[in-house]
Amino acid sequence: MRVGMHKVGWCASLAAIVVGAAVVGAAPAGASGPPKAGLSISARKGLAVTFVARSAGFSSPVTSYTWTFGDGGSTKTSKPTVTNTYPSPSTIAPAVTERDSTGDKATATGTLGLFDCPVGSTQCTEALANAGTVQLLQASGPVGSASPAGVDLFAGPFRIPNCEATIAPAVALTDSGFTGSLTVTLTYTTSQPKKVSTTCFSSPVAFVDGAGQTVHSGPLPMCQAAPGPPCVESIQTAGSQVTKVLLIPPGDPKVGAP
């Protein structure tokens, strides 16, 4: 199952998420407790990565975000988004500390892999391994041999609207330059093995969920002949370890949680 080929530029289109980024995830995590911070990524332009924060459980609105980017840089903002330009593709550990007007605070950390596909290749496969509860996040898909392509892979805590009750371990991806659907393999450890059948997803491009509704976020359906990606191709469990294979359309931000 594949959607039609899309010609996309170096930058993932935000008009057409959160993962140029995709979040894929598990069933609702339950009631909120103490304040929690969330961190994910949006589409990048070149090596300029936009980070997105979420919060849960604070007694008052969050008023400040202190960001560290994993490359020695840091900044403080009053809004839940910030952009940092990295010197080269690499794997780094960004973080955000959120503070509300009463002084309550919480910190979220993540692992981010910035990958440029090899020039001249027609298939690109990149992977992020051993990032917290995520053993493997891998994206693979067709690319144009004459055009640059890249993918960012992220693991960290986040909340998927209309699917997760609170912030939980999540993954995200952003892609650019892919000419067809990406196959995304996610292997992670769960403390709720009975809930792995739900895969949360968020994207700025609307998709059709399992109930046949056109939505931007919520549980992702299993793959069928129509309407096609984004969808879940397979789910396997071995004790507390889960492996999911997803089909994701290229060129739009996406975000999700295991």
C-alpha cells in the first residue's frame, strides 16, 4: 500500500503538524499527576530545527520556557516554540524547563537525530537507537537521486491531542525530499502492554481515522486498501517490548507517542 508520489522540496511543508514531524503513540496514559513538561519537534529548514513544548498538571499557565539545545546553546522564551540552527547533522539531547507563575516547574529531555540522506541514493534509511524507552525509531523511503533529502528522528515526552490524556513517552519525525511513503519502524518498551493496539498520531495534514472521520490527531487506523497512509501496518509484542510498523506520507510534519 502506497499513496501517490509527491514532489516535495528541501523543507517539509507546514501548510499542507506538529513530525514535518509525526507523533505515533500508545493508548491514553491516564489521570494527570504533578506538573509535566513535554518536548517534540516540528519541520526543519536546512539545519534549523523548531522545538515545540507542551505542559500538563501545572496549577497556573506556564509563563517561561528555558531551552538547552544539546550543542552548548540555550535560551529562554515566553512561548512554547523555539528554533535552533545546528552546525551539522548529528545526534543531540535537547531539553526544556517549563515554569508557571507560581514557581512550579518541570523539565522534559529528548534525543534528536538529524540525518541527511546520502547524495545520489534513491532509497534512504536512517535510525535512532536506544533513546530512553525507545529501542529503535527507523524511517525508510524513496528519495530523488538528484535532490537533497533528510529526516529528523526524535524521542521524548509529549502529548497527542484527542488520544492521550497526559504527557507520555513519544516519538516524532520530520522528513523532506522523500518522493513516496516512508516505512517507519518503532520498537519500544511499554508498562501497559494491553493498550498497545492504540497508536496516537498528529499531523497538520488531515487524515482519516479508524472511525472514518477526517481529523488532524487521534488514534491511527490499521492499513487497508483505502484511504491509505498514514496507517499502522503491523504490531508485534514480546512481553513488555512492542514493535510497530507504520506507513507515513512524505513531506508534512507529524508527531506521535509509543
